Amino acid sequence: MQMLGSFAEFERAVVRERTQAGLSAARALGRRGGRQPKFTPEQRVEIIAMLQAGRSIADVSRLFRVHRATISRIAAAHRTATTQDVP
């Protein structure tokens, strides 16, 4: 039983090493991990413009077929970015 445990630990270490090597190689090629963004930068600009023009978050979310929270996060990120830019 102890031999089996040793082999399992060794195999796990090898898998981990290969995974780390693969992630490092991907980063070297310019790839990033994580989920792809829902909206392109152009769509984000359009969403902010609609909100500034007076459209409600609910209207914009229906138009883009996403949850209201998604639009709210984009608006909050924009507000944070604009307040940090102002000296």
C-alpha cells in the first residue's frame, strides 16, 4: 500500500510540473488565463454612451441580452476609472 501511495504522489508531481510548464509556455506566447470578456471594448463604450444618454440599466441589459448586474458592473468600472483620472 505504501508503494502505491509513493507512485501516486510521484505521478501527481509530474502532472503538476507539466501543467506549470504548459501555462508558462502559453504566457510566453501572450495568452492569458480566465474567462473571455463578455463585451468588446467598443460595446463597452456603446453601453456607457447609452447610460449617459439617459437609458436605464434595465433597457440596456435587455438590448444586449445580459443580466442587469453585468451592465451595472460596467458602469461602476467606468465611474471608478473616471474618478481615478481626475486629479
